[in-house]
Amino acid sequence: MISWNTLISGYAKYGPAEEALCLLEQMEMMGFPLDAVTYISVLNACGSKADILKGQYLHAKAIEDGFDGNVFVGNSLIEKRKNK
């Protein structure tokens, strides 16, 4: 799990953001659960590439997975929007 999050976080922060989202899909297909670190990274990747639809999907999935009360996940939802 740590390796997945490290790779996703690196691509989300330093690019290309699309690679972070591809890794997320691979992670999900292999059955790994997403945690707060995963959501933070991929939501930042969505913000970097302005992928609103994927961001909305991940926001809904984060709520479904019980991360709606996580302050750090919530901050990643508003951080990129604030900078635009």
C-alpha cells in the first residue's frame, strides 16, 4: 500500500498527473483499498489537470468510503479550487 501511495503522490505532485490517475485505476483493479493518503494525492492530481468529472467521482467515492469527515481529504478538495 505504501508503495502505491508513494508512486501516486509523486506523479500527482511532480507530474504527469495522468499517470497518478492510471496508477489509481490499477490499484483499484487489483483490489487494494484507498486510504486518506490515496484520496489526497489523486484529488490533487485531478486539480492539477482540471479533471472535474474524475474529481467529482473521487469525491463521491471518498464519502462512500467514510472519508467525508477527514480534514486532510477535505482540504485537498478545496485547495486547487482556491488557487484558480
